[in-house]
Amino acid sequence: MRMYGLKSVEAGKFEVREDDKTVTVPAVITREDVYDYDGMLVYEPAEEIEEATLTARNAWIVENHPAEVIVTKTEDIRGSVAAAVFVEDRIKADLTFFKDRCSSKYLADIKKGRIKSVSIGFFWEPEERKGEFKGKHYDYVMRKIFIDHVAVGSWQGRCAYPVCGVGINGKLKGANPYPNEHSCRLRDPETLDIVGSGERKHNGKTYRVIFGKPKGKPKAGSVEQAYRYPVETWSESEARKHCQAHGGTFEPAKKKEGDVLKNKNQEERREGQPKTDRERFMEHYGLTDEQMDKILKWIGEDIYKLLPERGSGLAQDEGEREKLHEAAKRREEKYGIKFREDKGHLTPPKGYPQDEADYGDPVNYAYPLVPEDRCRNALARWGAFREEYTQPERNIIYARIVGRALKYGITVKYNPELPEAKALPESVKRQLESYESADSLIAKAHMLVEQLKGVG
């Protein structure tokens, strides 16, 4: 089944070319990787991206994705994609903005780098196939990609900098220490072409893995070039120990002036002493020092009352998971949909709606319905994945998706071949395009009979 998708890419440095009529910035608009599409883990292979390059050429640039899914109004157009080419595993293109079709503020934001992302609107077909790419699991493979348009704005996308974005030339640099990450070098970056990154966990802490391919060998397998450890969750000694265990060369994060004493004190505490309430709160909620300072300024140290009791960590993890499974059972009883251990989510995924009412499948937290774009996507991909559910479950989920779509004012066509469409309440079916009620069909039949009698 043909599907519609949106994929954003975050930009980094803007390199602007300008003349009297246009402003042009180079970009990588998509790249081979595994992406999360509203809970679907989809692998976008290089060969499919290469085939799609033709469809990117001369695609319209818009400021926001059109409500009609494809570009149908000239007033939405801000520019066009030029010189789109496939290079190894990505599409590189020039994004050309027409000055007479862009507001002065929009152009200024582009030229000053305040707008940092592009988002492609495209059609594709899913192939159900499980696998791994660079250590990332996927359940589907993207086929027959057709790019309709490119929206340019300020979102953080699925394919983020430095892998994709405006100003990226496609060749990524190796791992050097950053102020917010410790670095573990496994291979010399000068011997590799860096092709992307992924996330892993060790003892509950997330770290990044930088991947590369031998220079001049784009068809060779990927290898690990470096590890990156966020300083918010990894102390210098913890990161160093992990790096040495993997035979890497460790380099701590660059320290800002004034941070040396603070980091030293944190290291000393973490070598055997309990963490402070501040450290525990920051780690528990994933906060930076700056965010923590603001919270303490607004609320004070009473905020630490939200922390679990010391020493309850492991037991709390096990107890919490049991509670989440119990909550899933209650949702099963409430909605009449079975929780799926292999694909379901016990909690709403990060970055998606947190209210179960905002999902087509609220038991597994699948088919998110907010904002409107996600509801459109749920409606578009329903036919491809409905077989994963029993018919009674399909009736429930489809009714929730259609109901929310109608509230948004989205046009929904009636499909008489879908049993779940037939199961919709009559009051809902009357709002669907191409639906004819039984009364209407009977009236037409009577009219046809009368016409035939007249002919006779």
C-alpha cells in the first residue's frame, strides 16, 4: 500500500549564496539509516534513496507542510530544489528560495541560521522485514520513495545534524572531544569516511557510537570509529573505564573555564560517596546544570521531595515495570485491544503524546493522533498494518483514527472493502466522502426501476 510520510532533518552551519532574485543553501536532505515513524522502525536503504533522487529534483520548497498533503497552491511555494544528486548513501541538493515569494523575516532567518532544518514530504511503500543496520533494529524497509516537496523551518528532525541538514557536505568528521561529551577513539578518523551514529546503553546509561567505512570503499561494511559519553550522565572515570575496556583511547570532555573544580568534586563523590540530591535529580529527569539552576531559583530545594528514597533504585525499577504491565492490563480491559509484548509500548514514547486518549491504539501507544500531521499519517498507513490486529480490534482503532481525523477537518474517504469502515456508526459514515447510506441507495434503486418502467 502506498503511504505518505514526513521526515525532518536538522541543519547545522548555513553557507549562503545570494543574487538579486534568490538565496541558495546546500543541504543533505536524506540519508541511509533507521528512522522512527510514529512508532514504526523503518530502514531507508541507500539503493532506494538513489532511485528517489530524481523525484527530489525541482521539488517545491514550502514553509510548512501543506494540509492537502501534496503542494496544490502556488501561494505556498517559497522556492525549489536544484542540483539534487545521490552520493554514496545520501541526497545532496541546493535549496533555492525565491525572494519575491518569501517574507523578509523568513529570508533573514534563513541567512542568519535561525532556521536550521528541512523536512521532506514523500510517499513510500513498506516492506515488512526485520533486521539491523549499524546496530539499530528495524521492522520495515522503505520502498519506492517519491519526494513531493521540502518544508524548511526550525524543527529538530529524525535525521539530525551532523548526519543531515543545510550546510552539511556529506562527509562527517571523526570524534574529537566536545564540551558536553567525553570521547573514546577506536580508529583513526583520517582512515574512514564517517557515515552516521547510533545509540547504545551500558548499565542503564546511553552513549553514542560513531560509525565509518574505509576511505574510498563505500560498499564496505561499517566499523565503529568512536564512542561519545554525555557528561550529564557519565562521569570522567566511568567513561574512561568503559573506553579502556574496549581498547580505545580516552579523551575527557573539554572543560570550560571555572568548571574544573566542580568536575573534580563530582569525580571525588562518584568514586565511592553517595550523589547529592542535585546530581540525583538532574540524572533522574535528564536536566542540564543550567536547567537545574533555574528550577532551584523558581521552586527551591523542596523540589527534591519528588525524588525516590535512596537505595530504592533496582527494586523500584522492577516494581515499576510490574506496575506498568498492570496498567497495560487495565488498558486492555478498558479498550478491548491486546497489549503486544513484541511491539507495544508500556509508556508513551518520548517526543509523542503523553495522553493515552491521543492514540488510535491506546493500549500499545501506537498510531499517535496529535498533532494533525500524525493523525494524517495514522490514517494513511492504517491499511498496511491492520493485519496485526484482530477484526474487533481493527474496528476500535479505525473508529478512533477516523473520529480524530474528522475533528481536525481532514477529508476521509469511505472504503466499503474495509470491514472496520462498514462497522463505523452511521452518524460517522455520513461524514465520509463517497459514502451512500442505505436509504440513499434504496431511493436510487427506486428511481432506476421507475426509469426502466418508463423505457418499457
